[in-house]
Amino acid sequence: MSTTTTGPMGYDEALEAYEPVLGLETHVELGTASKMFCGCSTTFGGEPNTQVCPVCLGLPGALPVANAAAIEYTIKIGLALNCSIAEWCRFARKNYFYPDMPKNFQISQYDEPLCFDGYLDVEIDGRTVRVEIERVHLEEDTGKSLHVGGSTGRIHGADYSLVDYNRAGIPLVEIVTKPIVGTDRLAPEVARAYVTELRELVRAIGASDVRMEEGSLRCDVNVSLMPRGSSEWGTRSETKNVNSLRSVERAVRSEISRQAGVLAAGGRVVQETRHFHEDTGETTSGRSKEEAQDYRYFPEPDLVPIAPDRAWVDRLRTELPEPPSVRRRRLQAEWGLSDLDMAAMHNAGAIELVEATIAAGAPAADARKWWMGELARRANEQAVELVELPVTPAQVARVAQLVASGSLNDKLARQVLEGVLAGEGEPDKVVEARGLAIVSDDGALGDVVDQVIADNPDVADKIRGGKVAAAGALVGAVMKATRGQADAGRARELILERLGVS
Amino acid sequence: MSAITRDEVAHLARLSRLALGEEELDHLAGQLDDIISAVARVREVAADDIPPSSHALPLVNVFRADGIRPCLSREDALSQAPATEGDRFKVPRILDEEA
């Protein structure tokens, strides 16, 4: 029984006994100016219920008209995913009672998606994995609910809910993979790489800002396990709204461990929706899907069919941007990086950031060094994506320039970045406020050098006697005395000069 | 053979959140069966070369350009709501306790 109390199994152990099968459903809010079926603005973060009209509120008599730009973006996403584009298809009503849609139905697509049968190749550790795409269809997003009462702000235990319909009706593209088999222990990495690649592709098309933290790209992760050697798939769970690339990977890993624990103890996996928790990296049970949902789909009577003209589709194909994988190879050549370094940058989500930092005036090597070094370390410490760090490519470029011009050394530059991340303002402001400029004027530095020589007569004698290498100890003392703010090269020159060996 | 069974009507009523009593189900199942059987006569004239259609007019690709139009004011938007709180629509508890 599923009531058996079992803990999750270790990941390696789980993979020895079971093979995972994945499925990913990704929702992308399109970046159109207006909603899917009405002229309300789609701007994020507006005051509640200020971007609504009779159409998206489902008021009687209101009629939808499809947004041409949303149809074009969807076809472009389909083409970029190597899909076939339907010659003819319709919208459908998905009927359900849930107050996130004021109409009691969502306009979606059912058995006639706009795009179908495609694939996306992703690279993991130098190996290419082909993820097959089942369908790409267009629908409308739902409103946002605040759950009041209960302890956690979750729907469970809430006394009532408050709904903001600003998001209701924003065009939403759903991209569904076919079951992904044979990834074996790389399943979590494949899931992450797929969403990363998809996100870059959609961003390159300009169809969405694909900000996972703002919910404009959301991922549902389906996982099932089958015993090794079996060809019969197990029961899957669906983990909803996994909101960062890192979480996609963690959710897959956590579900593999959890399901293996259940199966190994003789239990059975329940087909259900699960919720991912960012804090613990685990999933918990949501609503059970044991009773099949009956949405009573039927063709949307208020919208006529879409029949994309082949000339139109061909024109959209010519407008597709350079594919992200091709672009990466080009940048790799331009930056002179090894496959390994480039893959590391890709996995860290650093490519766009480094590119933007170079565009803002930093040398390529410096841009890469800061993002992949100090900033990657800080992102990792805080368990956030690089892009979520509160520092812009322009600010990183400025820090790199200050180092290149000799105003900062690397140690001080790290402190400047720390200040920027702490919200202390632009790099120049942080330098000034924290007094971080390198001390290289001979007056101030000379005083420190004199003091250090006086404090270390033995070392000074050795240097006078010709042991120039011993100067390093005195330079270290100068750096310590100035808390790292001295220009080390100039300090060394001054020491040797004072001791008469320059 | 009936076009729709009483059980199917009960199922649809539940999906539609209609609380129908036993007598109402008996009554409506018969009526719906008559209606569906009447409409089903279309099949007698629709040969294989006539595809099913969902729209009466032979129109496709009716789109609008992606432009912003004025929205309702929030006051107007909320004016018809049975309950509001904090500029939002207030709705009853969504999930029952056991869910």
C-alpha cells in the first residue's frame, strides 16, 4: 500500500535498480503587447485587476479575437523545434471549475495543436541527446490566486482566495515532449539542459522574456521509474511549476529517489500532481489524478479555425534567428574557449551575461573570469542562478575596466562586487563609499614601506645583502598593513629602492 | 438503443456542478435522449465526403493586430463581483478539507 512509510532511496542506489522515463511540459508566456484574445496590456506587475476587460473576464456577450503576433510566435517556436505546422487547426474549450479562469473554461487547443512532431537536440558532457517534441500549442494563461487563511499561503487549509485576473488571457504556449527514455543517470541533467536550450531558443526568437522567476517560463516535470531491463513504464508523477533551471534538475533527482524508495518497499507510485519545494528540494503530494480529469473539450465556437498559409510559414521560417547551439559554437571560436569551458559557461547560464559584459566594454577573458569565478561562487552560495544576482553586465564591465586601468586589484574588485550585490550602488560609488581605490601614490605608500622596513630589520638586511627574493615578505606586510589596498608592484619597487638594491 | 444513458446524464450534471435529483435525472435523461436522437438525424444526410464542421461560416484566420486597447477601470471590473477584498475578486474556499 502507498501508506507504507519509506524514505527516499539514495540516487546512485535508485539508478542501479531503476531506469527513469521523463516528460517535460513547459509553459511560456509570450511577450506580446496585448493579451491573446483581447487588447488588455500584458505588462508584468500591474496593480491587481487593472488589466482586464469584458473578454478576459468572461462577461456575457464578449467575443474573443486571436492575436496575430501570438500565432506567429507560436509557429516560430514550432519551426525552431523542427515541428510540422498544422495546415488547419482549431482552438478548443477546456471546461473546468476553478476560479483562476473567470469563464469556467480556458481557451486552449486539444487534438489539433498548431505545431507537432519536432525535436530539440541538447548537449550533455559532449554527448548529444535528442528530445522529441510531441506538440506545441497555444492557450491562454490563468489569473493569480492569493490563498487566505491556513498557515502557509497555500491552497490547502485556506479559508478563501483572492483572485487577480491581470494574467488571465495572456498568450501561453505549451511545449510538450514525448517520453524521454534512455537518459539513465543523466536524467536530471537532460531535463535541465532541455529547459535551458528551450529557454535560449525562445529568447532568441524574441517570443518571450522567459523569466522563470517571474513565471513567464514554467515547467512541469513528469517522472516515472521502471525496473532495470523492463520495457513497461511505471506510473508517473507530475511535479508542477518548477521555477528555476536548478529546480528542474533537483525535482527530477528528488522524484527518482522518492519513487525508488516507494517501489523498493513494495509500494506503488500514485499518479498525482506534486509540488516542488525550493527550500528542501523535495516534492510533496498535491491533488491526486487517480480519477481521470474530464475537461469536455470541444471546438471553440467563438473562434474560427487557423489555417496557416504555407507562404506565411515559409516567411516565418526565414525570420528565425541563428539557433542557440550554432551561436554558442560561433562565440566559443570568437572567445577561444575549450569545449569544457564553454559547456561550463552554458550550464551556469553565463553565456548571455558574458556576451553582454563584453558588449559593455570588458575584455572577453575578464568578463568570463568574473562571471565564472567570483559571481558563480556567490550564486552557488545563495543557491540562485547567475542571472538572478543583483548585478548587471554593465556593472561587471565597469569593475573589469577599473582593474585594467590599475585603480583596483582583484581583491579590491571582489569587494566592489560584494558592495554592488549588497545594493550599495554602482561600482564607482562603492569604490568611493568603501574607500577601495588602490594606494599607489608614493607618499602614503612610502610611509607604510618605511614602517614595514623598520618593523622587519632582519628581512631588510637580507635584501640589502642581495637576497632580493625576500622582498616578497615585506610586500606581504605592506599589503596586510593596507588591508590589500596597496599597489603590490609599486610597493615592491619602493622597498627595493629604499634598501638600495633597485 | 438510447443516445444517452441516465448514468451519462448524471456524470455530466456532476461535471457541470448541477445538483439534479433522482426525478430530475429521469426526466432530463429522456428529454436529452430525444434531443440528441433528433440532431443525430444529420448523419443520415452527411455522407463520407462531408467533413464534420464546428462553424457555420467558411472562414479561417480571423486575427487582430497586437495592439493595446483600454481596459475596464478596476472599479468597473469589480463592480459585478459577489465579493471583493484588497482590489481582488474574493472566492470561496477552492479545495475541500480532505483534498
